[in-house]
Amino acid sequence: MLDAQLVLYDEDLQRILEVIQRLVRDANAKGIFLVDKNGQLLAEAGEMEGVDTTSLASLTAGNIAATGGLAKIIGEDEFPTHFHQGQRDNLHISLVSQRFILVVIFDDRSSLGLVRLRVKKCSAELARLFEEIQKKSERAQSAEGGSPFAEITDDDIDNLFE
């Protein structure tokens, strides 16, 4: 699943949003961000006005990559869960399907135990959802004879910028 291209359609994104919006409520979180390992923000939920989501996504991916290097040094494959405690806000970061990063921002209205419990359930649900999306993408690609972007040429891209 890691090497295959994943294509998200609007209905897939809506299903993902439903899951993370439920996590905001269930974990009493301030905000949830779903990021891929390349640092691209896929989805967000909650009330996190003023947060630079582009930086958050890329720094989160960098954090996962850096701690992955640390894990390998001590003989682990990866550290799938991270927790950062701040004075006002806390971050709970976890890997979903070895490809996506779920970031939960919460404060003292919630607890680490509650967040961990709810993230575990949400991660399993997201993993099943991403597996379905991946299978759908693979079926569509094989029906089309390859990537859904295979028919796009350099000239098509150049014409977009004229």
C-alpha cells in the first residue's frame, strides 16, 4: 500500500472528515489534522484559527521522519505514537496505516488517556477507510490502464499557465 498512488475523491474526503470530526467531539480536542508522510495536509477538523496548517503539516512529517531515524538507531522500526506536552496545549501524534499522520491538539479540558483511547478507535476506522480507498484507486487505475493522470501531457500542463 505504501508504494501505490492514492487518489482521494470528494466522497472519500467527506468520509474522512466525518471520522475526524467525531474524534474532535469524542476526545474533546481543540483540533485534528490528518497529514501524509510527505507533509501534505489531507483534512482538518476543530477550532484552530490562526494555526499555520502548512507549517504544522510539514513539521509533523519532519518530526515523524526524525523520530523514525532515532527508532532505527535503537533497533525499532518506528515510534508509532508521540506525545508532546505544553503549558496550554498538547499534541498527540500517531501513525495510521504506516502512511498517514493523525495529529490531535488538546488542552486541559481533555486528558491524555481519553485522547489515546479515542485515537485508537479512530485510527482503526481510518485504516479500514484508507484500505477501501486504496482498493478503489487500484481498481480505477487498472480499468483505465494505469494512473488516472497518465493521459495528462506536458503540453496540457503548459496550457494551464498560458
